[in-house]
Amino acid sequence: MLVASESALKKPDFYQSKRIQLTSPLLHIGSEVQRLNPFEYLQTTEKIYIPNQEALTKALHKRGNLQKPKPWERIKDLNSGKALEVYIRAIEDKDDQKIAEIIELALGDKWFENQSVFPDYGIINKSFGHRVNHEIRPIIRNAFGQLYIPGSSIKGAIRTAIAYYMLKNKPARLSNIEQQLQERLTINGKIGRSKKNLGNELFMKDLFSNFWLTYQDRQFNHESEANTDLMRSVKIADTQPMLKTGNINLSLLDEVIISSYYRDKTSIPQKNIAKYRGSIYAEMIHNVKTEFRVNIDGYIDEYEAMTGMLSWFSRNDGIKIPFQTIEDILNICKEFAQEQWSHERNYWQQIQNELININGRKINLNFDIINEFYKEFDCPFNLRLGWGSGILGTTIGLHLNETTRRGILDECGNPQNRAPSFKAPKSRRTVMNKNGEIEFAPGWVKLEILSDIC
């Protein structure tokens, strides 16, 4: 029998716990498989089918479908009889009719109803009618194939908001961080080589882990980063599955427009002409509505003293933990969201629409609906979450001057997208609706505390 050591730390109870409702017009949370190439999905005019690859291979491997047919066997229009080779060639040739013939031969004309090969959660409606010739980005799903948002994703976004808030109230420390960033930018590749740990190295570790932790008369210093991270006191659960109900939690494969602008000083009034940079095809959840739970191990008692894990953390340099309650955390997130909102609102008001022609396809870079979305001064959301939020939504970038931000983007971005001499911001992501109009800005979420169910 194992006997617990008397010196072992006991896991304390949670003192605050709230249900939070999360809503969003549009959201994408990436999965472990970030991209699927055209060989990993099938498509029709209206839908994308992500098959169980093993089951599909077995279906194509049936009698005569992969190996050469015997003399008394015939396979209709399969050349050598090797279906997989023909299947791959048809995908390379973008020959949807040939692909359909091969799949029908293996599974029948109701192939899309074969749950073992094409499960329901792998069928995504398209919001457009043209063919996709690119990789697609699916959304994360749980073990049952249901859409959800991991608690780690929400906590990461909240952590960034808290870091932004703490630095905003420490201008001297922020100035030092920016100076270090500018020094690294003068050394070619210095940031690029360390981009994954850059934020933690320069300020995140200092803000969240440079604490003394005291518990049961035992003290842990800040060298033990895992123990002294104050965010240990905040627990965020995964959301409930996002189940489709009418138009709520509606999954669609959307065309995401990546755009920027050219600076133009000749137009009156002065506007910047929109520039098309490319399209990405991503599964997006429209009209998101779900909930999750937040717990804080800390509570203000009747004597207005903090008890619980949150009270264990302390430091002597004047930096204080900026929250004591769940409401405090949501207010910090709201303040961060407001500053992003104001910046984005100003950005879109400076863009002049443009009609362009890409390989014979006309794309109307008309951002009037986006300007309507950002028309209010006050941000109606609490946070920006997930893919498409941009560097300003996922970092403290708004604290930095424009030159520093641009330099970091050049160093940390994909080498193909680096454009040091290009004056416009690198990109913005917007999403087209079914009418081909640019309507959505992804990632904005609203958080609302719900009463507990008795």
C-alpha cells in the first residue's frame, strides 16, 4: 500500500467557478492536421468529403480494383485495372467525373452514404460553387468527431490579454522589451532562429513565472518555472461540443481572402487601394454558440483577504497580479479587445475597394460590409480567438511601434511572404459569404457569465 508523504502538496479546492457562454459570428480553431491536400479529400459542387483513408483504400483494394484483373474479369474503363493509380491520376488531372466513376465502382452510386468510408463529421458543405484546387484547413474535433474549442486555446488568448494589460501598466519594462527586439532585428536571422520562444524569453516568463510561491511554509523560487506560473491558479475547461442546431454552429468550407493595400496619395479623399494576395480555403463555424467553465483557485474572504492558490504568489518589484476574480479577467480581455477593435476599425476605413481579375476569375475586393461590421466605436466582443486573428490578436504587437512590428513580421513570417520594402501591412484575412461578398472578420468572440444550473 502506498502512503502519501506528509510533505506532499495537496491539491486545493477551487474557490471560484463560473459558466461562460461563448458566441461568435465566425471562428476557426485548427486541428492537429493543419492542412489536407487534394489527395486527402473528395469534392462535389456542393460538398467536401474527408474519407477514412484506410477504409477507402480497402474499398479500392477489392477484387480487381488494384491488381490486374484476371482474364475472365473486367473493370469498366480502368485502363490497367489498377484503380488506385487511376484515382490518383484523376486527382492530379482535376477530373471529378473520373474520380466519381472510380468511387462509384468501388462503393456504388450511393457512396456518400457509406458511413465507414465517409463519416458524417467528415462531410463539409461549401459556401461557394467553384472547384477547390488547394489545401483545405479543417477544424479541430473531439474523439467523437464533434467540433469544440480546447480550453488551452481559450486560456492562451486570455494569457495574451493579461500580458498586454500588465505591460501597458509598466511602460519602462515595455520600453526595455522593444529595445531588445530592435537590437535583435539588426542581426540578420536572430529573431527568426528563436521565434518559437521569443515572447517567453523576453517577457512572458518574467510576467507570469518570476514569482515567489509560498505554501504550507515552503517557498519555491522563480527558477522553478512550472511551479511559479501564476496562471496555474486559473483552470479553463474545453467547451461543450458545438452541435449544429438550425443555423447555430453551422460548419462551412469558406474562401478566406488574404488582402493588403498599396499606398496611394493621389486619390481624393486619400485612400489606400486594396491588394489581393491570395485565397485560403478553411472550414469555419458560423454563428458559434457554446459554453465552458472557468475556475480560479483564489477567493476574497469576508475580511477582504485573498485565500487559495492565488494568494501564494508574490514578488517585490511592484508587479501585482492584475486579477482577483473571473470578472476581472473578462474585463482585462474586454480592454484588450477594444484596442484591437479600434485599430482594425481605423485600418478598414483607409482601404479603397478594387475589382481584380485572377486567372480569369473576377474577385471584388469590396470591403463595405466589413466597414459596416466595424462601424461602432465600442467593441461588442471580449476577445479574439483562433486562426485569422492576426499578430495583433495573438501578441502584444499593438504596444510596439509600426517599424518594430513590421521587422518582426519579416523575420518570423514565411520566407515566401517576406516583403521588407513593401510598405503596406502584410495581410488581413476576411471571409466571403455565399454570394461572393467579403462579409466576415474571423475570430471575434463574446464571453458572458451564466448563472449556475441548480
